Amino acid sequence: MKQASLPIIASFSLVAAAVLTACGGGGSDGPLPDKVVAINFAAVNGSTPVKCGTQLTGMGSTGVAADVKDLRFYITNLALVNDKGVAVPVKLDASKWQLTQGTETVSLIDLEDATGACATAANTAETNAVITGTVPGGTYVGLKATVGVPEAMNHSVAAGGVPPLDSTALLWSWQTGRKFTKIEINPVGGLVKPDGTSIATYNLHIGSTGCTPKLDAAGVAIPNTGTCTNLNMADFSLAAFDMATQKVALDLGQLFKTSNLTKENGGSPGCMSGATDPECAVIFTELQVSYGSGSDGKPINGGAAQKIFKAVAK
């Protein structure tokens, strides 16, 4: 009898273990560990890498050659899209290039290195081309983000402020906010103005417009405050993106594809987001942001039709 009882006891133990595992106890089921995120960024002209000191070719509607003078932009609210179609916010690491305040995040991508035409007093040799952080464990197949700075952060003090919002080169004092995108290029031969004179640089400065500061009880403007009627923040998404093998590329060739970089037709030199600037309409079309009289400066259909950001191999 004692010998016969051993198999029975063993069988009972196996059944109990199976029940325990099925109920979630004693097994390996549970939350997956967080996934480390490192999203690399770059600039390209079509398929050609872009960098300071290397001349671009075939730029704009006239195919002019041009030199990069500045290339910086803010990315806000970066998220990875999982295999269920849910956009999961990236929890940013703490660093001088990225900042989290409440539920909002912002990172500075700085691709100018103060060489070549980028060797100006406003530029620095230090660069940053990556956003780092974590997301909950899982399978991720895409990416979503916005070019810009959340309005709650946009009007904070710059000089001596919190990085990466402490760059005075990206401060847009006349609009009490930041330049979300600061891309400056020098087309060969410059840009000819209506009066026949020329300027050297096409400035692309995208930021919120229609901004007014808050007033104190005496009606005096409070420094580093403001609200804007047109946020001009550009959404973009990549339906297929693998951060292990790909990086996010800003295609300057596509961005300036329909711009005549040899002529300046009035207003600010280049496009500085003004509602009546003749150079801005085609740029905002590429950004897929509402522009012009009566516009609200919001992304068009979540930036679904924009082509300036794309996934390329590392």
C-alpha cells in the first residue's frame, strides 16, 4: 500500500502545480520589465546625410546648392506605438537635453556643430541627436511625436532657465516663446529681394504666433508668460519604426521642395511663421499645419500627410 501511494501523491502534486500556474501563482506571468528607449535623429537631403560644412545640392524648386547654417528643433510628447495601435508616452531620462514637467515632455535635437557655415556666435560645437528613456515592456511597431514646445513650457525664462529651454539662440522674444524649429541655410548666390538687393540666409523659424503676455493687476505685462492663438506645433507619425535598426530623419530636401530659395518676396527673410509671409504658405503645407488668414495653427489631420520626417537605416 505504501508503494502504491507514491504515484498518487506525485500526481496530486502535478495537478496542484498546474492549477496554481493557471491561476497566475508561482508562474512567470506578470508585467514585463520596462524597455529602454533610444531614438536617434538625423537630417538628410533625400538619401544624402546633411551636416554642417558639407554643401547641399538640388535644393528647393530651382535646385540651388546651399550650405547649412543652423539646424535645431524641439520634439515634444514622444510616444511609441505598440502592436495594438496604442501610443505609449516615452518616460524621458533626466538630462540637459530633455525635460519632463507634469505630463508634458520636451527634448532638443541639435544637429549643428559650429563648423563650416554653422561657425557663428549663436552656435555651439556640442550636439545632440538622441532621445532616451523607457516605455513599459511590450512590442512596439511605430512612433508619434510633435515638433514644438508645450505652451505651458514655452514662455518660461531662457537665460539661466531649465535645460533644454535655456538656449537663448532659440528664444523668440518678439513672440514671448521659443523657435521650435531653427533651420537656416545659405543658398549659393543668396536670395534676391524685390528691390534687386540680396540677402545671404534663408531663415526657417517656426514657433507659436499671436502671442500675448499675461498682465498683472496694474495692467503691466508679466515677463515670461503668454498665450498664443496659433500654436504652430507639427505632429508627425511613423507607422513602421524599429528603433534598433532605424533612426528618425528630417528630410530637408522634402521640407524645401516647393520653396524658391533664390528669391525673397517680402516680410521676414525666409519664413518666420508670420501669417502674411509669402514664403510660409508652402512651408506650412510641408509641415501639415494650418496656415493663413483665419487659420488656427493646428496640425492637419494629425500630420498624416506630412513627408518631411521618415524612418531610415542607422
